[in-house]
Amino acid sequence: MNDTPNLNDSTTDPEPRYASDSTIARQIALQTLYEFDIAGHNPLEVLARHLRMQEPPPRAARMAQTLVRGVNTFRTQLDHVVEQRAEEFPVDLLAVIDRNILRIALYEFAVWGATPVGAAIDEAVELAKDFAAEGAPSFINGVLRSIALDDDLVESLHQDGSQEAEDEESHEDS
């Protein structure tokens, strides 16, 4: 009997996927926000621990920091927007993973504005496929697409983010 795997056999594992810096950042942010939601641990301390343990590339570490800080700063506004589009699913009753994936994606495209809407939604769906329950990717896709179609809602969040950035800059200049 030969225990060597047949590399020509189509049942062997596919080539491993290599994650981009932004994917790594989202995963670290999700882990951090999940722990904060579940255990109430200080998110910046949790993030620092994840960054030490995982040693991501510098760009991924910076993006993870931006996501965690941004989601925490705008948590109330993000949750309010999600509840407007998923009225039958109050945010506090959503699975912890699902609500944090929604928060991250919504922060990325609506508040921070650094990620195109389609890319943020696609990345959220991929996170859901990797970490959430079976029906979550479809649910997350539907909620985020519904939000993205409401230009006024997205613009109001983006303005909140712009105002927050201006406030931070004015405090740094003082």
C-alpha cells in the first residue's frame, strides 16, 4: 500500500490561497472585534496581542488598526444603519461574527471610504464563508447591497467619518 498522495488526483486539496494584506487586516480586525463583543476586553489591547502573535505585514497591521478604531468609534451609527436595512434582525441578536463582518464592511465603504463598495462587500462575503454560519454569506451580501444602494445613507455615514477625521486632525494640531 502506497501512502504517498496522488497529486494528479482531483480530490487532493487545491493550491493554498495566499491572503492579501487587506484580507489579513480584515481577519485580524474581525478576531479583535469578536473578542471585544464576547468578552468585553479592551479592543486596542486585544488588537496589539493579535498583531504580536500573527506578525502581519506592516500595511495589514495599519489597516487592522484603522478598522478596529473606526468600527469602535462608529459602532452606534453602523448598527443603526444595519438595523434600518435588516429590521427583522436587531443587531444585538445577530451572530457576533455576522454583526462584526457587517460593521467592518460598512465602515470600509461608507465611513472610511477607502474601499470600493463592491470590493468591501465581496470581502465581507468571503469572511462570512470562512468564519460564519452557512446562511450568513447570503444574508451579509443582501444587507450590505441594500445599504449600498441608499446613496443618502452612505453619504451621511461618510460625512460623519469626514467630520471625525477633521476633529482628530484639529486635536493633533493643538
